[in-house]
Amino acid sequence: PPVMLVELLFQAACVSLVLPGAQGRVYPARKKPASFAVERRRAGPHVCFSGFGSGCCPGWMLSPGSGQCTLPLCSFGCGSGLCIAPNLCSCPDGEQGITCPEPPGTCGEYGCDLSCNHGGCQEVARVCPLGFSMQETANGVRCTDIDECLSAACEGLCVNTEGGFVCECGPGMQLSADRHSCQDTDECLATPCQHRCRNSVGSYRCSCRPGYHLHGNRHSCV
């Protein structure tokens, strides 16, 4: 009968599990290659693997001492604090955040000026930016632009700008490297004349070869 056949098959299966020769057919759970574990220990923590190899996970970099990925990165900087994890700072006041507030400076918003007298020099807060002077008005203190052209040593024209000044030179002249004095521009280098060109300070003059005379436009030869 079919019932006896099923029982015989079940018994045969049980016998095969206890026979010594049957042990070769039992496959244990698949383990990761030993080389992977060795590489993981050698590389250290916070190592990420990809198709291109291994490297530090985002937010971590190699520590100069150990060469392992144990140095956290804080993208916004920690100022006077300490970077303890990716984008996490431990600040001197005990707070933690993505960055630490800078300690308030003693010189105010616009930095320091050096104030000197007979007793020595000291740094004092600059109330107005460089190139501006402080004036008291009915509405309070106001910073106004200083006209440096009143005392600037420009050889040509002085143009006052907000917080500074610029020197400019007239036609046929160009500003020297010192940004204050002017020097002649050799217009003849641009060959404006048809035949001959003679440069002069701030200008130039065209002339023609024998047998020609200068056209009314002062450049062409006829």
C-alpha cells in the first residue's frame, strides 16, 4: 500500500542522517572569507567598502597617528571647541552643536585701531570702518566717508570712492605701477599712422614718406 511506502522512505531519510558517510552531505552555514575580517581589522573602524575599494566613511578621515579612520570632520568648524563626531562640536561652554560661537572680541565689529600716547600704545575698538570717520548727529553716531582726495598725492586726477580713492590719468597717459603717478602711453605701438608715427608725451604725430602728403584726417598718406 502507498502508506507503507511513505513510511519506508521516511525511515531511509532518518538513517542517512546518522550514517557516517552521510555527514559529507550536510553543508554548514556559509561564512565570510577570513581575508575580509583581517582587512577590516587592519583598516580600523568607520571604513566603507565599494566597488572601487575601501576608504573612510563620510564624515571621517585618517588620523595622522594611527592611520585609521578615527578623526571626525566638522564641515562648519568648531572654533575654540572640539570636533567629537561628524558635524558635532563640543564647545567650551559645555554645549554641543554643528559649530561653536566665536568668543566676543574686545575690538568690536570693525576691529582695532592702535592708540598711542606718552604712556605707550593700546588697542582700542574701531567704531567706523577704515576710510570712514565718526560723526555725532541728532539721531546718534554716524559713519561718513572720508574724502581722501583732500590729502592724496595723485599726479593726475583723484576720484574719491567709498572708503578709499583712485588715481586716474588724462588722455595719452597711463597709471604707473605705484597707482599714484602717471606715465606716457606710446600710442605708436598701436600703429595708428599709415606711414610714420612719432610719439610725444600724452600724444603722437603722423608723417608720410617722400612723395606723399598727409591726408586731412592726420593719419592717412596720399
